[in-house]
Amino acid sequence: MAFSFRQIQYFVAAAENGAVSRAAHALSISQSTMAEAIRELEADLGFPLFERRVQGVELTLKGNQFLRHARKILADVAEARRAVSGGDEKAVAGQLAIGVTPLVAGYVLAEILARYRRAFPAVSLDIVEDSRGYLEHLLINGELDVGVIVAGPEKEGSALKIEGVDTSRYRVWLPAGHPLADRDRISVRELAGDPLVLLNVDEIAEAAQEACRLAGIRPRVAIRTQSVEAARSLVATGAGVAVLPDLTYRPWSLEGDRIEARELIEPLPPVEVAVAWRRGAPLPRVGLQFVALAKAFRGARPR
């Protein structure tokens, strides 16, 4: 039996919500209906999409791979509907200069741009990736129209208008089989003997070091890297542990090794992804449409 569009919808919702119950509530259907649809989809595909856990579901390696195709199916159907709806979005044209910080470029930008380009294909996009400080300089000088950034704590007093898009909590990443992997919550203090993998993008390393300060320990740094994939592989192969935002979490490394993520006891503020533009300067229509679409972005990553 071929799988259905509705089964794809239910699978993506469960993956993005991290639990069948939350996904069913979001779609206003019964949990049993969603669970049965996903089981039928797995039977049709011939492999499990999720690992069922007490606290929810996690994607298997093949489930994570299938999620990319499932999202494309949903996007293609949405695009087909727009194409025959007779709307005037296709007629919108112009240029839009966008700045993005590194973490946004790797884990948020592609989804937002795909949606924007489908809705407004005649708009020409010019995209710059750099540090938040430099992008703020370009925005204030009018060299960029809008930015998608990891917001800093000083956003209220900024010369920029900054509005949140999504937030992402920090968790501890561990290799499979780590002695603390059976715990739901972990303090960095309990990992004092483990080398620490630090991600040097968008102040993520500083947050991990702050967790160590709050725990009263001095970390033994294994490596500093600007590559999330490198950090993922290092953790998965046991080279160290990491404190990283859920925005970047995937349960598998590129080599197919398992990574566990556990709740962090130390109270770190979450990473906030935000859209930003110059305060007091009106955005062009194409910019307003981009901001509206970006603010509608939620949970486009597997948990």
C-alpha cells in the first residue's frame, strides 16, 4: 500500500514536536489516529522512523533521512496549491539584502529561504553571512535590509528593531553508552572529568563556559571548532561532551554514530533566533513579507 499525504503530515508533525501526543494536539486529532498512521507509514516503508521513549519520540537514522524528503513533499504540495490559487504573490518583485549569523546560516536559513522563494520567486536575494556585530553595523548603515541573527541580551536598547523567531534551549550532548546517559538531567559538574568540545560560533562556546562557571568547575577543553558537524562527530565517537542548543541537535553523526542529549541543570538562557532591521527605517514590501514569513517559522528541525 502506498503511503498517503496525511501520513506524511502526521510524521513531520510528530518529528517536529518530539512527541505524538503534542503533534496530535497541534493538529486537533486523536493521539491514536496519529500513532496508527505513523505505524502504517513505517510498515509501508519497511523501517522504523522513530524510537519510542517515555518522554516522546526520537528519529532513527533512516527517520532523520526520510524527514528531509517528507518536508519536500509537503512543500511541493503547498507550492502546487499556491500556483493554482490565483494569488498575486508571484508578481511581487524587487531586491532584498539579508544578513545571517553562522548558526542561523546552517540551521534556520535554508528552511526560511525555501519558503520565501516559493512564495516570491521574482524577488532577487543577496545574502551575507558574518558575525552579529558586523551585521548590525551593515543594518544600521542601510547596507542590509534585514538580518536573521542569534540575538544578544542588549536587543532592547539597540538601534535595531529585533523580533524573536524561535528559541532553543541548551542541553548536554553525550556519546551513546556514556555512564550518565541513563539520566534525564545532568549538571556540568558531573562531567568535570570529561573533555569539553566547544563550538566557536554565535557565542555558543561562551554559553558552555558559563555553564561550567555556574557549576563551579574549570573545563578541560578537548577542541574548539567552528563546525557543528565536527562537534557532533567528536561527541559521537567519545572524544568529549558538549553543551549545545537544540537548534543544532541531531541524534546521529554523519558517520551514523548515536548522540544522546540530556537536560542541563545549570540555568542557561536559551538561544534566541530573531529578525532585525534598522529602527525607524521603513522596510520595503519585500522586506516586510520576509519578516512575516520568518516570524511564522517554528520548529523546522527535528527534536
